[in-house]
Amino acid sequence: MRVLITAGPTREPLDPVRFLSNRSTGRMGLAIAEAALRRGHEVQVVLGPIALQPPVGADVYVVETTDEMLAATLDFLDDTDAIICAAAVCDYRPTARSEQKLKRGAMKTIELVENPDIAAEVGARRGTRPLAVFALETTDGVANAIDKLERKNADLCVLNTPDAIGADEAAFTLVRRDGSTTDLGKLAKGALAQRLLDEMSL
């Protein structure tokens, strides 16, 4: 099968030096890509800016901004059998980017605009193909994950917390569209990737 994975963060430039982003390392998405390759799938990864090297054998398309990630994801979507949105996408971007480095005092107020919702765009176009998403929550995790599944038209959500960022292992919960959950406890990200692919029958 052909599996499409989004991974890593996105960056939204403020000026030639600074940007808005998050602490995602892309480790989870790359673990999923490696697990899918080992199962014999063709793997495409739309990858935000990270320091880690993607697994050999994956078709990797590197992007920076959320708009770039959305465009690449939609370009690959028609030729895909399953989609896993593991990227940590910036929800907002500056309304304007300065072409010159902003000096001290020039950024007291930054106006933001909402970015497109990549998972929701994929969910609206996926048809019957399986779609999994991730939710990093600090409160009301299961309720927020169920809400995310509805808003993104996804089948499965992997729930985790900020402790997972950059870690080799973390606590995960699988949340399904029907509201059922499976607490996986603490797993290495490679093991979570295998469990996710099993759940998606990949």
C-alpha cells in the first residue's frame, strides 16, 4: 500500500531570522515511516524542518510552512491508500513577514492569522481511505481527541501529552471515532508505530 505521513513541525517566518514554531522533533512521524517501510509499504513523508534523518527508502518532501505542507500533502493525496497526520502544525502565522531583520522593540505586537487545517482538508478529501491523527493535550485529553476526530473526519486519534516531545518513549492512548479507547501505557515510539499500523490494518 501507499502510505502518506506528515511529520515534524512547521515554521512561520517573522523575518529572515525569526519564526513561530513548536518543539516537535519529527521522531514520531519518522518512526511510523520506518515501521511502514518494514512492512513493505511505499511511504511518502511530507516533512517539516527537523535535525533527524528520515529512514532510507521513504520518498521525502521537505517543507517549512503550513501552507507548503498542505500543498504537498494534497499533491500526494490522490495517489495514497492511507494517511497518517503526525505533524505538529503551527495553528497561526503572522499576517505579514518583514523582509528585514526586526530590531529590538519592533515586535511588541504581532498580528496573527489562522493557518489552514491540514488534517481537516485531508479528512474532507479522503473518501473511504483510513486517516489517523495525533492530539497532544494537557487537559480533557479523551474528550478533546474525540472532538478532533469529528472535526477532522478521521478514524483514529493517538492521544499523548507534552512529555512525548523529543522523547524515545511516552504514554499513549488510542481514541476511535466511536468513542472507544485503548490505554497503551508507556511505549517506545517504534512500538507505538507498530500498534498504530496494526489498528489501521496496514
